[in-house]
Amino acid sequence: MNIKRILTASVAALVLYTGSVAATAPVDKAARLGKELTPLGAERKGNTDGSIPDWKPFTGADIPKDYQGLGSHLANPYPNDRPLFTITSGNMKQYSGSLTPGQIALFEAYPDTFKMPVYQSRRNAHYPERIYTNTKKAAINAELLDGGNGFKGAMDAYPFPIPKNGLEALWNHIVRYRGEYIVRRASEVAVQRNGSYLLATALQEVYFRYNNPELTEKELENTIFYYLSFTTAPARLAGGAVLLHETLDQVKETRKAWGYNAGQRRVRRSPNLAYDTPMAASEGLRTVDDTDMFNGAPDRYDWELKGKKEIYIPYNNYKLISNKLKYSDVLGTAHLNPVHTRYEKHRVWIVEGSLKKGKRHIYSRRVLYLDEDSWGAAVVDQYDSRGELWRVSMAYLLNYYDLPSIWTTLDVFHDLQSRRYNVQGMANEESELLIYDRAIPPESYFNPSTLRRRGRR
């Protein structure tokens, strides 16, 4: 009897001890956030040669005096910055260790025109304090579900600020903070080999439910955002509309999508708006899951976290979105006009996705370079079924200091085979940039009936 009691006590002690280790390990890691790591998990210190500085978050004192207020085209907080040097096809080899294969391919494809003006690096990312608080909780509680097709234990947070694998890092990108409810009018173009293009303009609204501080994780019910888009130009497409209900676990519950055709005056369900379905407005240059650099279900790929690297990425591109520029100033024949672009050296997480055996997608491999300070993908290299580099995507990031968040200005998708490119998010000629101070509409606003009511010529 005594032996039985001793064994029972020993087993109980072992269970308690094991549970203690499992509980304290995440707590110990989370304690690093806000200390040697930033609140979102980046290294607070810069690199050894000073080309990447220490993290210095943007403050109210840094806001330019000529800032016009919410919704305005953001004033450049660094108007006196000049390029330190410019990477060209002629000196590319000197900097190749800090370029992605896709960037190198762009130099090779357009040796006379593609350039990367490199500026002083400024690590100025900052976010609402509640995001930092919730992220620290998530570092302890968040865990992947359903083979990585979703997660639990995080809400209004970066779920995995100290990632252990590629899927965790990828989810940080997918649910990164971009406000709660935003409205914008923007255009996209597919630029042909001869430089010609036709603007497709839309009014877009996004309600990021995952970042609504009034909702609980239980109330989220697997729907992380609603998206509405109403096409206003060109005339042949005007009046068309799209509605998305984006789900967290899209294997468990696929995203719901509806489209309104103004000519037919009908709302129809779109059952296959996912994965490698081509986006019509991009003229085949962008797939559904290319949008936002990567979105949707990650289940068709095996994702590997390859570590960190110092890369020249688009950053603080205030000049590029200036309302002093016309679209024709921004768009070049084969790529954006490099005069208006800005690149900086930053550390990035490298996440590589390899197509699973038996799964189908036009990309056999895709490599994402995630900015360590924002978890946003700045560059993505995509490979075809032969394993050859096919497409290169770049997000021209900046600090929306009045939101606040690091987010993209323009998303650019280069096709190396057709020598065409697609640009999303153009707003230089719009009166406003991003509107994010409006009250969140009731959830009934994001019903298919809204398409029929508002989607008219």
C-alpha cells in the first residue's frame, strides 16, 4: 500500500513538474518582449556596422508640421533625406548578398532602367499600446490548430511574436494590424510591355474584426474581416461590386465571396475566389492569394522558417504616394519610376513555402521576406512548376503614423516571363489616402444585400 502511494505521489509530482515546465517556457520567452526584443518580437538593437539602427518608435513629436490630418496624403517626416547610394545593374554584384533572387532578376531583366535608391534606414514602427499588451499574452497562449490552418489563444494581437516555425511567422503577416475599419478609393493597373495601362478604380471598405477590441475570441466565430469593393471606373466595369467574409481556418470553413454584376443586376456567390485563381483586374498578373503579398489558407504548402537576413526592402515610401505626383509620374514602362522609390536595409524573416505532394498551384515555391518590425511581407519571390523564378512581388512600405501601423503604399507584382507588371493601391490623384476614423458599421452592413443596394452604374 505504501509503495502504491509512493508511486502515485511520484507520478503526480512528475505531471505537476512537466506542466510547470510547459507553462513557464512561453512565459520566459514572452518576458523578452519589450526588453531585448521589441513588443512585436523584433531585435531591439541594430546591426554591428550601424546600417540597421536600433528600434526607435515614432512619437507624436515626430509628426511633420505640414501633416493635414486623418485621411490626408501623409507628409514626409524625412524630407531632407537623400540616397546614400543607388544599386544598379552595374554595381549589383557588390550588394547581391543583401538582395533577394527576385530583385536580382529585376536588375537582369531591366538592366538600363531598374534601380534601387538606398536611404538611411529608419526603424520607426509603432502600434497602439493594446496591440503590445495583447501580443505579450498571445506569446504565452497562442497555438496553431488544424495542422496550422488556424490558431487559438490570440485576439487583436500578433499571435506568434517569437515564432518557432514558418506557419507561425506566416500567420503574423496574415493578421498583422492595419486598423479596425478603413475606407479608401484607389486604383490598380496592369502595365503592358509598351507602358500602356488602363486604370481600374474602386471604393474599398475593410472591417478587421480580428482587431476590434470590443470583440472576444469566441465572438470572432472564425471570421477575421469583411471586405467590400465597389468599382467606379472604367465605365464598362462601373457598378460592379465584391463582398468577402474572410475566415481564419479556410479548410474548416472556406471564405465566402459574392459578386454583383451591374449589367445583369444580380448578386452571385463566387465559390472559387481562392488560391491561384487569377484576379481579373490584374489581367492575369496576380492570383487571389498573391493579393496582400499572401492571403488565405496556407494548407497547400509546407512552410519553413529559414531564419533572418539583412535585405534592402522598400520602406518609408512617402514620396511615392505624394499627391504632388500623377500616376504617369509613378508608372514606368517596365516598373515603377525608381526616382520616387525608397529602399532601406532591414532585417527580415525568410519564410519558404514548398508545394505539398498531391496539391495543385501555379507556384511550386514561394519565398516571403517579412519585415521584422511589422511582420508585413516586403518582397515575395515565386517560382513556376519547373522551379524557375517567375514572379516578384514588392510592397512599398511606410509608417502610417496617424493609424499607427507599418503598411503598404503600393503593392507591385512583376511577371518576369511576360515582362508586364500589376500595381495595386494607387491614390496619388485621389483627394484622400486612407480613412480610418469612421465608426464601424453594424455587421448587417456586410451582407450580400448591400451589393445589390449600392452596386449600381
